[in-house]
Amino acid sequence: EEALINAWEHGNLELKSEWKDELSSGHEFSKFEEMRKIRMTDDLYCTRKIILNVQVADGILEICVQDEGTGFKDREIGSELDHRVYGRGLSIIDNIMDSIEFNEKGNRITMRKALNQ
């Protein structure tokens, strides 16, 4: 679920996590929420697709999520949690799955979990 939400919000809608700390121009919502609302009606962003591929073979669950966004460069997963309400998704995925990989562009994550442990 976390990978799908990231693909939609940060990939296809190109929303920046830092915007969650910024108030919108109307000060009712964060800039993140304001931009999400705008981009969900903008054909440049809202028509993008997410590809979900799930398979089980030889006791290994493999889940691949790919968006049509520009990708991200900082693929380092931090283990420390701080006061922010964002930025924990990849750490959660890393703790649950046995392995995760990103493509070179940074718009696809492949997660694997052994089911026979």
C-alpha cells in the first residue's frame, strides 16, 4: 500500500514531501494537500498510470510498482525516525520486505519477501 501511495503522490503527481510542512496560500491546508487537489485535475499529472506486478514463484513474493513520474534520486533508506509525519514509508517497506530495489530512473520499486520463513 505504501509503495502504491508513493507512486501516485510522489511519482505521478510529483508532490514533494517537504510541502507537508508548508502552509497553502489559503492557510487551511498544507501546500502538499493543495497541490494534490490541483494536480488530480491536471491532465499532465492525473492521466498517468501505475503498473502493479505481483507474482509468487519458488516461495518468493515479488511486488513491483512503477509510476510514470520523473523518478527520484535519493534512494538511500534512513533508519532513524524523527518528528516528521512523512519520510517513513521506505523505512517501513525496508523493514517488512527481505529486499527492495529501484530502477535507474527511480520510478520503479521491486520488493521481495520469502514466504517460507
